Amino acid sequence: MDKNVVTFEYVLYSPVTLFGVIFNTVALWVFCLKLDKWTETRVYMISLVLADYTLLLTLPFIMYFHYHEWPIDTFCFVVFGINCMNMPMSMGVIMLIAIDRYIAIKHPLKAKVIRSPRKAAVFCLFVGLCCLVYTITRIRSFKTKEGYVCFYSHFGQNVPHALIKPIVFFFIPLVILLFCSIQVIRCLRKKHNAGPHEEKLTQKAIWVVSVNLATFIICFLPFHLSFLLSYVLKAVRGSDCELQNVMHITSCIANLNCCLDAVCYYMVTKEFQEAAALLPPFNAMQSRSNLTQDLQLQSKAPEMAPLQS
């Protein structure tokens, strides 16, 4: 592994860990303690914060492993397992948020039946169990060898393990996220605004959806493309040495998402819902809609306002 790449990891992960822990701690405090009612959005946000938080806690150990050429051992496997599980968990929850957003905007009359905090918790639990099963199967398939460095490309992977993660945990969520985001943006652009205030809220909502989609693609796409290319080179030539540094850099960029998500938490929970509540179907359902309940909760939690970008 190129020493410059290890230095890049150290320089990037240090501020990401510091600010990520601060942002996610504040987010966890707000979502768990400062809101009164449980809503779908609150359940998804807490799940995303927990996934990002646990992933952040592995970054200092990864830096130490690489900087000091830590050998493979049980502790390495534990940290690797936590890191391996929570990246796809984060992507899965982001996908669930996009689906929930799509249902609320495109099918508002059915949203009351389809959406509920209990169902949101079940969906998050299902995604978490899938990630846990995948992580356990990966750890059990490890082929340890003496002289290799922890978290370096020393783990033996068969065909299923090499393809499951990028296809099931990234490309499928990416397709769903693209579809839901495009549909929501189209719906919001077609909405007839009554005044400048509504127009401003609609534009904010479109911007939030676009930023979330762009963040997902920028952070995760390079890593999974390099992951697939690495597998192809191994299958064709038996070696992917020239890609190791590239994969390491793209992995660092992917882990950057656990800090960037915190910037989007508050936009998603307030500005998007304000604009969605202005859609005609929601105007007739304000007394019953969970989305409107979220707005009422946000108005009772002024502490969140300064945190929004």
C-alpha cells in the first residue's frame, strides 16, 4: 500500500471522525430526546444516525491499523465486521427514506395506510438483519494469511461474496433512489405555487432531494465500481494490484458519507416536509397526516433551527 494513500486516509479521517461524532451526537440527541411524537421520518433518521455513528467509531481503528501495519487478528475482524455492516445499512436506510418520501408525495391519499412509525421500524430492522447476515457470512469466509495488514485486500472472496455487496446493497438501492428522487422532483416542479413563500419552499425541497441523491452517488459509486473492476481483474488475470490504492481512496470517500449525512438530517426533516405539506392532497388532510405531525413537532423544537444549513 502506498504510504501517500495511508497519509491521505489519516488526513481525511481525522476531521471526518471529529465533526462526524459531533454532528451525529447532536442529531441523536435531537431525534431521541427533543421530539415528542414518533413519526416515520424520526424512525428513519435515528436508524441512519446509528448506522453512521457506529461506522464513524471504526475510523480511528482503521487509521491505526494502516499506519502501524497492524496484522490480521480477532480485533481486526471485529472492527472490519462493524465497518462492513454499517456502510450497507446506511445505504439501505437512505433508500427507505427515498421510498417513504416518494409515497408521501406521489400517493398522499394512501400514505396514511402505507406509512407508519411501526412499519418504518420493521423495514429498518429487516435491512439491519440482512446486513448482519451478510457480514457474518463474509467474516466466516475470510482466509487469513501471515504477514498481511488489517483491512488490506487480504480477504479471500468467492463469487457470491464478491457480487452480493455491490449489486444488492448498492446498485439496487441506487436504482430505487434514482427513480424515487426523479419522480418526486417532477411532482414538485409541476406543483402550482400560490405565492413566493410556497415557491421558495418547493425549490428548497427540490434542492434537498437533489443534494441527497448527489451525495449518495459521489460517495458510494466510485468505491463500488472499483470493487467490481477489482473482481474482474482478479477473475481474468488473477491479480488486481494496480487497483488497490484506487480502492483504498474510494473507500475513504465512501466513509465520508457518514459525516455528510448529518448535514442533510435537518433539511430532510423540516424543509422537505414544509414543501410537501403545501401539495393540494395534504391541504385537505392536515389534521390527519403524519407529515403534518412532523411539521408540528419541528415547530416545537426550535433547537433544531440553528443546525440547518
